[in-house]
Amino acid sequence: MQKSTYNTKQKKIIYNFLLQNKDRLMTCDEIADSLKAEGTPVGKATLYRFLDSLVSLGDARKLSNEDKKCAAYQLLDKEMNCKSHLHMKCTCCGELYHLGCEFMHSVGEHILNHHQFIIDNSKTVIYGVCKNCSAKGGI
């Protein structure tokens, strides 16, 4: 993270919000609505520019939704090395889970060995319903 990049009050507000929600993939609208609800509204143009700069610096990821109409962003946790494992996203609560299980590594090896295809873990998200939302009837 380059300190000179986060030099305005609005950028610091956005960065701190993303840091507090680093386990979630969120759209620009979700971020803007949450910041507004917290009493710290930020313009969408500023938000988009800052999110794109974070992505360019490698400090955040940007994933397009299936319909390509909007993208979701997440601050990268450098300690988790998010390029080495898949992710799961709950479609109810938006929570993002790291899927660092040995079985999924075997699946990746199988796909490479039998289908000559390399999975890009940093851009691969499995969508579904988490156990908490499922218990609440979220399916």
C-alpha cells in the first residue's frame, strides 16, 4: 500500500471502510450506500476512481458479476495470499470465504492435467448460500 495514494479525507474514509469489510465483495453502490448510512457520503465518481486505483496498485480485486453489468470489489488481504485459493461468496449476506482446502487444489490439478486449463484463483468465486444464511432460511 502506497501512503501517497490515500491522501484525501474521502480516500481515507473509503479505504478504512474497505479494511473493515475486507471479507466481503461489494459493489460500488453497496459501498456508497453503506458510507451514506454511516453519515460519510462519498461521490460515486470518486469511489469508482479510487477503487480502480486500488485495483491498479494490486491492493484490491475487481470481479465482474455474471451479467457483466456491475463489478464487485474487495480489499486484498496480502497475508491470505488470495491468488493461491478459491473463494466462495454468499448470495444472501455477501460474505466472502477463503476456500483453502486440499480437495480444491486436487480439482485444480485435475483440470490442468486432464483438460489443459489453468484456473485463475484470484478471479474465481463460487456462489452459494453460507451455513448461517441457510440456517435462517436464506435458500
